[in-house]
Amino acid sequence: MTATDMLTDEHRLIKKVLDWGETEIARIDKGRPPDAAKLIQAVDFIRNFADRCHHAKEEGLLFKRLVEKGMPAQSGPIAVMLLEHAQGRALAAAAAAALEGVGRGEHGALAKLRENLAGYIALLRAHIHKEDHAFFPMADRLLSAEDQEALLWDFERMERERSAPASTKNTIAWPRICRRKNSPDKSDSKRFFRHPLHWPGIETIMTG
Ligand SMILES: [Fe+2]
Ligand SMILES: [Fe+2]
């Protein structure tokens, strides 16, 4: 597994939540009440996993290494990816605020929730497609096998650092990213990084 393979794996997990979000939008469009508990979990996943963990690996580690390899930092593909991350962050924040408004029974909050959720899903789907089919193949051509291996260990360190408890303001306690919980020995890096990707809250979103 390479570092870009790992990010593609994480995209698969993110896309599962985007798929669920689309079914939730369809529910709202049919006039049914939104599933607030699952929406809280999904927003938590979007902000804490998709952004705080996945996008942080891309921005803080992958992009930096690509800049060292000669990719421009302020223009071209990296600038586009950074802009889309920022747009996603704004949409997720607006969706979270609208969800709180729905909880308080505010007029118009449900429409805002629907609009921002749909905007986020469309943006992230296009963004992930671009990364999987254009940006990561470009990165693979620039990075050596050693770069990819070093990045995997940098990712692992970032996961550990970012798995610390989040602020008490969070509705849901920060769940430990347990992808490599009970995983094989770190000395066997091939097996270690193949340990299945997992997010503790995801079953709650998908089931029922
Ligand atoms: Fe990205
Ligand atoms: Fe990504």
C-alpha cells in the first residue's frame, strides 16, 4: 500500500457517508423529518474524519512533500485542492449550524440544512473524483517508493496526534480512529498499513 492508496481507501469510507447523506436528502424531500441523531454523527464524521484527519493528511503532509518535489504551492492542482477543502469546510460548518437550528425548531433551518448538505456532497464527490483520477496519479509520478513509505508513517503519526479527545463543545466525543487498533506489529509495515480502515461511528450512521 502506498500513501496515495491509503488516501483513496479513506475516500471509499467518505463516499459511504456521502451516499447515506443523499438518502437523507431524499427523505427530507419527501417531507419526512430528518434523522437528527444520524445527521449529528454524519456531521461529526465530516468535520472530524474527512476534514480534521483526511484533509489534514493531504494538506499538512502530501501537498508539502509534492511542493518539495517541484509542484507549485500557490497555483495549479494544489491550489485547486486547497480551495475545495476550504469550500467544503464552509459548507460543513453551515450544515452543522443549520442542524442546530433544526433542533431548536427554527423556521427555514431545514431548507438551509438540505441546501448545505447537498452542496457539500456534490463538492466532495467531484473533489474525490479529481484526486483519485488526476491528482493522485500525478503525485504517484513525482513520489519515490521511499517518499510514499515515509508519508505512510507521517500519516500514522498524525492519526495518533489527532485522535486525542476533541473539545468538550463537541456533541459526540472524538472517537478513536481505530483503523490499526489490534493491528499487526509495526515492524511489518506492509501488514500494518493494510489493517482495515474503520471509523467507530460509521455503523451508527449506516444501520437502522
Ligand atoms: Fe482533498
Ligand atoms: Fe482526499
